[in-house]
Amino acid sequence: MDNYIWLIPILPLAGFLINGLGRNVFSKAVLGFIGSAVILASFILSVSAFMQINKGGSIEVNLFNWFDLGAFKVSFSFLVDRLSVLMMLIITGVGFLIHLYSVGYMHHDKGFGKFFSYLNLFVFFMLLLVMGSNYLVMFIGWEGVGLCSYLLIGFWYTNPAYADAAKKAFIMNRIGDLGFIIGIFILINYFGSAAYADIFPKATTTQGVPFTLITILLFVGAVGKSAQLPLFTWLPDAMAGPTPVSALIHAATMVTAGVYMVVRSNILFTMAPITMEIIAIVGLATATFAALTAVSQTDIKKVLAYSTVSQLGYMFLGLGVGAYTGAFFHVLTHAFFKALLFLGAGSVIHAMSDEQDMRQMGGLKGKLKITFVTMLIGTIAISGIPPFAGFFSKDEILGQVYLHNKGMYVIGVITAMFTSFYMFRMLYLTFYGKFRGTPEQEHHVHESPPTMTIPLIVLAILSIVGGFIGIPEVLGGHHWLAQWLSPIFEDSASRLPKLASTESTEITLMIASVAGAVLALIYAYVRYVKNNHVPAADNDERPGLVSLSYNKFYVDEIYDFLIRKPLDGLSVFFYKVIDLLAIDGIVNGLGKLSIRTSKGLRLLQAGNVGFYIFMMVIGIIAILVYSLVKI
């Protein structure tokens, strides 16, 4: 198997090249087959790698020596261990379903071949990120997924708003990436290596390492990539891309990169308790803020986008309190139900002739039966209702938060109630009541083709059973995932505070969490089904707090006022004063002086004999005067 590990990321790269070069040559059927087949092949190889890792140990493949600068050497190599192999299965497994779905969703798009080439490239870079055996290979993948997000968010670049959304994602990620690369440089400075195998074993014994500074810088990178406060506004705008792109970014690739990086670097963060507390606070604040924003959105994809921001906040909250297994568990379950929800939303949008406003939907459950049932499963899962996947991972995080800080736990549970409310609100507005769209839209409504519904069914099944890999002991399970990942967190486990709770406490916490979610969905049902409430079309009709939420608390406007406009003003000053007056003034002034001087000097070459005789006399007189003065 070691000889074939390198094929796992190379196959998607090959798909990118073939589809990219042959996009105007091959038929859409061939392009879709190639784009999907290479991801399926990578998934099969990832399953094979998982089976080998399950027998024990890890796999490291050194492709070539990248840097060899005396004592500092970096190899371009892959590390497949218990952590990375699970990420590989998510990326290729969920990624394949998204590719298959895209065959139907993008069938009528003129850029079909280009779209699949970009999707393949996205998967390649994400695999590079998780499979790299050192931070520099990780950084290549890290930047690569940023590039692909730019290409795919702005895929329909002829729309200026979509192009702006792509640029916004790219720029905001660059802010975070600057912190990430500086943190890597400091790590290299202190450990003389970028390899995990060199850094992590020495982390607990090397003296004088500024772990707090390093981990804060690494976390800044995670804040940008995983859309945490304050660098989160790019992710809701990323909905400008085609819906399969949203599913790929939110579920299988880019936004999970920050969580994966922190989990991979767990011993470094464990050595920096101040950073851990910062991560917990930022995660909780992000989860709550995004949930409060989602409760009033009317664009079906925007609801899911803010939901992703909120769920990522939960993951970072778990990381901040040392619940590394719980946070990664939520990455896994979230990949299933969030991919399902986005693809389900895409099925609705496909049926509604590209309509995304839930106020124009309603009454679709009878016409989109498969889409409705699968989205219902995804909604239950993300709301944390047992026995669906989200219940186990979310409650594991909340249980650890309770032991760490009871105030944070209360806020976390309230946020979970908001999650249940806005997700069922989305479901009820979309599928229940009377149809509120146009007659043309109603006539067009139909269930999506099998290439779109089959991935929905598979993801729905995974959203039901995915949580069973982490059944806690209090419910009679053995938490397979915790046992599987225990070697990854071995050093951290010995240094984290030993916090334990009784079975009765765990059961009580679960009951409280589930009760809150059920109450929230009941309230949503009464409001949007029984009372048939439809969100107002005019912002003036919304109460103050609802208006604030609907307008996303004016965060973009605040950034625009505090950052963009001052920078624009500074740019205008530098252009008009420094550039035009100073630099151009000096350069152009020297040019004008040269021109004027030459105009005077050229009179000496006018061709007038009398003038030349006169100048000769002046010269002779000057020579005589000089001679007399010298004597």
C-alpha cells in the first residue's frame, strides 16, 4: 500500500489536468465521468489505507527532498495516520458524492468541464493539506484551497457581485494566512524543522519556546480559513458560487482545514493554556453570533452558511476546552449532515428555477418527496436530536464545556436551541404551507434526477448512523472514535486537567440539550406552520432586533466604515500627493528642466557664422584674461 499512497492526491490532480485541457473537446458525460471517477478511485485507495492503519502504525511516504540547507531539511512527504486517514475518507467520500451530484446540477452550464476541473483541483489541495507530514506541505494545500475557493466562488464571474464575493474570500483568507506562515517560521526557528515527527515529541521538553505566541499565530490562520470572528464574513458571501461548491467548502474541504490544523497540532496548543482559553471564547462567540444572524435570514443558502459558521464555532469551543476528540467528531458528523443540507438546498433551488428566497417557496414536500425526507433527516441531525449524528458529537462538546465553565455551557445550550429553531424554520418555510412562488415556478417544480437524489440518500443514511462511532459509555457504548484517536492525543491527554462527571450529570446534560432543541422546533412549528408566518419583505416591518439580525448586525458595513473607507482614503492620498505630486513631480520636473535647458543650448548650434566668430572672440578674450590672472 505504501507505494500507492501518493496516488490518492495525484488522481484528482490528473482529473484537473484532463478536464481542464479537454473541457472543449470531451462531451459533458465524459467530463463528468472523469471528474467523478478520479475522486472515487481516491476514496477506494483511502479505504485501503484505512484498513492498513487499522492494523496498527502509520504510513509515511517521502516523495523527494524539497529543501536541503545544511541542518534544515524538508522533504515533500505524506503522513497517513489515524487522524489524516479519517480526513481522507471524508474528503474523497463526501467529495465523490458532491461530484456525482454536480453532474446533474451543472448539466446545463456552459462551463461544465471547467467546473469539474476546479472541483478536482480543490480535492487535490485539501488532500495535500491533510496528508502532508510537515507544516510546509500543509501550507501548500492551505493556500491551494484558498485559490480554489476564489475560482469556484467566482465561477460565474460575469456577475460583479459574485466576483466581489470571490475576492473577499481570497483577501480575508490572506489576512489569516499571514499569521499562519509567521507561526510556522517561528516553529522552524525553535525546532529547526517543519516536520511533525521532529516538532511534536520535542514540544514538551524544549525550553524557552514561546508556545502562546506560536499557537496564537497558528490560530489566526485557522480563524481566516474556518471563518471565525472577526474573519467570518467571507463565508456567507461564498454562497455566490454554485451550490455543489458550497457543499464542498462547508462540508468536505476548506473550512474544516483550520480545525484539522489545531487538532493535528494539539500538543502545541495544550502547552499554551492562554491560547486555549482564547480559542474557547472566540468559538463560543462565533457560534452564538452566527446563530443569532441565521434566525432571520430568508435566503436558504445564507441560513446554511451562517449555520456552518456557528457549527465551526462549536468545534473551536470544543478545541478550546481540550475536547479534541469531540471537536473532530463534530467535523465528521458535520460533513455528513451539512453536505446533505446544502445539496438538498441545491435540489430545491434547481426545482424552483434558481429561486433561493424561502418567502417564495412553501408547500414543496409533496412535490420533492426525496429532497424533503433527506433534508428533514439533515435538519434533525444538526439540531442534536437523538439518535441522529449531530446529537452525539454536539453533546460531547457541551459535556466537556460544562466541566470547564458552566457559564459557557449555558450559552452553548442556548445557541443549540437557536440552531434547532432556525433549521426547522428553514424546513417549514420551504416545504410546508402553501406555495408562494409564481405560477411559472410552480409549474416547473419537480424532483431532481437520480444523480442528485442518490447522493442525498447516501448522506441521509450517514447522518443517521454516523454518530454511532462515538456512542458514550453512559449510553452503553465504547466510543470507538475516542479509542481510535487516542494515540494522536496521548501527549495532550497527560497534560490536560482530568475533569470527570457522574453518569447522572451526563444524562441530565443530554436531557437538557435535547429538551431545548425540541422546544425550539415546536416553537418554529407553531410560528411558521400553525400560524403560517412569512418573514416580512420590507425591512421597516421587522422589529428592531430582527432587523439587526436580518442585516447581519451590520458587520460588513462596520468593516466598510472602519477599514475599507480609511484604506481607500489613504490610497487616494498616496496617489494624489505622494505619487502624482512628489514622485511624478520630481521625475517630470527633471524631464521638463532637461527640455528647457536643451532648448537654450541648441541655440549654440544654429549655423550662424557671425555668431560662431563672436563666440571665438569671447573665447580668445577669456583665455587672455585667464593667462593674465594666472601671471
